[in-house]
Amino acid sequence: MKKLVFLCWCTFLAVTAVSAQGTQSDILAAVDQFQSAYKAGDVETLEALLADDYLHTNSDGGIVPVEDWLAWNRSRSRQLADGILKVLVYDITDRKIVRPLENVVIVSQVITVHTEADGEISRRRLRTTETWVRLEQTWKRSSFHDSKILYK
């Protein structure tokens, strides 16, 4: 009987580990797809990866309605296409997946962005916190908040 209980427990742990690993690789793929789309100005992909009730909060505390955020990204996409805006650096570091649950995941990461527009170079580092939810087997970004990290 003890062997049977032990085997059942080991099977449960193995299945849970595979499920968590699958969830983690799936969420990382979705987050990477989102970041690549943002860098490239691919608004269609960004929109497809947003939950209907998406909440975007900037580091100044302002909440940006999803329609306004998408409109801003459409303008940014045109600037990228026209060469008005250039992304010089777009690096993701210190990524952490916090509380990976079956259908909800919190992702924290540092994004370093250097852009050039009108001959001016902008350098930003942001710590972001994102909530991702699995809806109909697809991971979608549900909320976002960033905090500025000062350059030293």
C-alpha cells in the first residue's frame, strides 16, 4: 500500500512539474512575442495579445485606456516605418515569473530602451510588472505597470 501511495505521489509531482514547465514556456513565448511586436511596431499582434479588459498604468500613475494605448502604438508604428523613430537598444533582463498559476501569471522584468527621434537619443530603463491570463488556451496581457529606473 505504501508503494502504491508513493507511486501515485511521484506521478502527481511529475505531471505537475510538466504542467508548470509547459505553462512557463508558453507564457515566456507569449511575453517574447509581445515584446518583439512592440519593438517592431506590430500593432496587430499587440492587439491580439491583449485581454479585452486590458489595464495599462504608466510610471506617472496615469491609466491609459486600451483604445488610447493602441492609438499611441499605431502612431509609433508609423514613426518606425517612416524612419522618424529608431529603436537602437531594446533589451529584456532580470525576468521573473511570479506565482505561475494555471490561468494567471505575473511577470516582472527590466526593459532597457534607447531610441532616436529628431536627432535626440532617449535612454530609459523600466521595471515592469505584467499580469497575463490564459483565455481560450491563449495567453493575453491583462495589465501592465512600469516604474522608471534611474541611470547612475
